[in-house]
Amino acid sequence: MKQSRIFNLLLGGLLSTSACQMAEQGKEVRNHPNIVIIYMDDLGYGDVGAYGATAIKTPNIDRLAAEGLRFTNGYATSSTCTPSRYALLTGVYPWRNKDAKILPGTAPLLIDTQQQTLPKMLKQAGYRTGVVGKWHLGLGVGHVDWNQRITPGPNEVGFDYSYIMAATQDRVPTVFIENGKVVGAEADDPIDIDYHQNFEGEPTGLDHPELLRMRWHHGHNNSIVNGIPRIGFMKGGEKAKWIDENMADTFLTKACTFVKERQSEPFFLYYAMHQPHVPRTPNPRFAGSSGLGPRGDVIVEADWCIGAFMKTLEDEGLLESTIVIFSSDNGPVVNDGYYDDAVEKLGDHRPWGPLRGGKYSLYEAGTRVPFIVQWKGRINTGVSDAVICQMDLLASLADLTAQDIESSDSRNLLQVLLGDTNQGRNELILEASSRTALRKGDWVMIPPYNGPTRNEQVNIELGNSDEYQLYNIKDDAGQQINLTEAEPEKLKEMIDSYEAIRGH
Ligand code: NG6
Ligand code: CA
């Protein structure tokens, strides 16, 4: 791996001016740029301008695309959060781990502390590593005492610094955790969390609708925090509770501070934003900004945060020495359990773009997401249709930083990431709530699955059918024409490839 990397660098240096310029800046910058992953929560393929949205304005994300490389076939491994994040950080297909499902706030740490991870690999390469934002990969080993140092967590799987929410914005505990300690915790107001039973005397969304400023549509009727009913029960920690409308600014400040406090070593920052996941709570500066209700407003807010973050990189003189990767953990959902006007104000906006399905779905919109890479002066800018998955970042960034790692699922696609070639993955397993499908070349094959064809509550087609489904997504991006009968040989080839990977 190391040899081919050096060869490619030499070759790249001979061929491209930008690589020559990089060479002048020295080996450090070229091999060890700072690395930032900006990871959105439930942002759809069609939610940003660079991917065709017109109703929502996202100038800062569009700028990343205009000055970087925009992938049209970039994938999360899964159509929900926890499995996608597991794959991003470990480079392993999440369906290999039976516990890689949407986790409650009390779940134990999903990543084995002995496992290879992206931050560990980069630490080995000399990086200072940090995570700011949504975690949702479990904490502790079983019963967590939220009033003590919470461990193991991000700091035990490779992050030098962590400032996180444990699970999701709609799940308790609704507090920030910095390096294992609840921020603002007070000894005389201890925090208790339970996902099965309420604490005596605590109001819930179910019993006390009059206390709510946001109504629940499905689920989300347990403890009330800031007038918003959540999933799970929480007692105590009054002063530690976050203010939902300030969350974006809090994470932005922590992300920028992490960058500004850098020392001589390069940094890796995993900036895991919470938008546009429910509950959508834009800061008042952004309320009403999109005309599409809070879902649109928090996308505008997130875009602004990205602009402010990029400005920090620029002001610190780091644009040329930082590779920024932007993506989302899964596809979009309009109604994910609260009445928040997202459905009523959607208008012509199509969060899923030209694709079928959305969050929770095995159809394309579940896993195909915005995927943009920017590295000023180094990357070949433009649009790439190579198939690439977030799981591939482990092996690709290992190559970039000259680390030898063992990986089977994660592919080294560094040259694809930098726009030097269009030869991406040939095969990729896609996952939706433990069901899997295969993308190979221009084709997608979905095996038969029991269960409803549509999740009526969220109004999304899930991909279940009694029969095999086979689509040519180059000709039929919207997966409307099932070619199972017309292309029996292709179907057989796809089933064989699928079973070979899944080990049937
Ligand atoms: C679901 C929640 C949904 C969201 C999702 C996790 C209900 C009815 N729905 O169980 O609102 O929280 O979990 O989303 O509770 S994810 O992006 O973190 O995967
Ligand atoms: Ca998500």
C-alpha cells in the first residue's frame, strides 16, 4: 500500500500543477492534511442546492461542491443512523454486528474498544482527534451512571476530545457530555434515565399534552424537556439540560475551538451535526428562513454553520491543508414523529431528489446521500459518478496518511476521493433495518422481504416485496421498472454476488 501511494504521489506530482504546488509545500501537508468530516443527520439526496434543490438555499454547502468534488453515487451503508455511523467509524459493514440498530440512549457502547477505528488509525498517524455532535453509538458497558464519568465512550475508541449528545435530539438524556462528563451536572440534582418506566411524579407527553409546545405524531410521548416530548424517561439534571435552539451554535463553537486550539500535529474532526433530524428546533435567527417550516429552517441553519466553520478554517489559514468531507448518515424523512409543519409546508421540495424511498428504506433514497469532498488546491474539482461509500473512508484515509491497516469491507478509494479516477466500487451492500440489498455496477437487486411495503406513519416505501426486485438505476433512477423477468441472467448474477458477500 505504501509503495503504490508514493508512486501515485510522484506520478500525480508530474502530471498536475496543483500537486506540484503541494510538493513545494512539503511532505507534511501533502500526506497529513487536517481531516474534517461534516456529517448531517437525515439530510436527503435532494435537500441541497448542489443536488438540485431550489426551494431551500444552501450556498455554503453548494460552495463546498463548487470548489470540491461532488459525488452522485455516494452512499451511507444504511438508511438509519447508528449502523451508518458504526460503518463510518469502523470500516465494517454494520450488518455483521447484530446490535448495530437504532439505539436507545441507555445502550452500551457498540464499538469494541479493541476494534480498529478511523480516529485510532489517525491517532497512530500522529493526529489529534475530536468528535463534536451526535454520537448515537452507545456509552458504557450496561447500566450507565450519568453522574459519574461515563466510560467507555468516544474517548476509548480513539477520540482525544469529545463533546457529544449521547443518542439523538429526540431521546433522553438531553444533556451534552464532554470527555465523559455531563456538562453542567450538579451533585444535588442527579440524573436518572430509564427507557421502560417513568419516574414518579414526572409529567409525560402522553399524560400532559397541555405542557407541550410541539405535539407528538407517533412515538415521542415520554419525558417532556423544554416543552418537547421525547423518547425515554429522564429525571433530574435540570441545569444540565440543553436548550434545543442553541444546539447548533454550541456544536459550532466547540468545533471551531477544537480547530483553533490545534498544536503542531494535524487534526481530525468528526463534526456530527444534528440537523435536520427531529425535533427540528432552529435558532430564532433562522425561524421562518426557508418558508418550508422548521425542517427547511434547520437545513438553512446547518448551511450557515458550515459557512461559519469554513470561514474559521480560512481565517486560520488552513484551507489548503485541510480535506473536508461532507455527507449524511441516511436519507430524508418528512414526518418522523412530531407535528412540525414539515408535511404541510413541503410544497414542491423533494428531499429525496429523483430517488425512491427515504429514511428506513431499502430503496435508493435511504442510503444514497449528498457526498462532497473539498481540499483546496489538491482535489480535481467537478462531479464524480463513481460509487463510493462512507465505510471506505477508513482505508482511503489510511492510504492518505501512509498507515497500514487491515480492512476487508472498507476499500481504499483514495484516488476516487481525490478525483484522480472514476473507478469506484463495483459492489456495495445496502442496509435498511437489518434488511440488505446489492448495488453492483448500474444495477440494484433487492431480495424478497416480508413486512409492509410502506411505513404509513412516516409515509415512506420500505422496499419490501414478495418478489425479487431488479432495477437499472442508470436508466431508471426512480426504481420504477422491475426488470426481474426481462433480465433473468442479470438477476442470477446479482443474487450470486449478493450471497457471496453476505456469506449465505
Ligand atoms: C425512531 C424514531 C425516530 C428517530 C429514529 C432514529 C419513533 C416512533 N421514531 O425510532 O423519530 O428518532 O428512531 O433516527 O420513535 S436516526 O436518524 O437516529 O436513525
Ligand atoms: Ca439519521
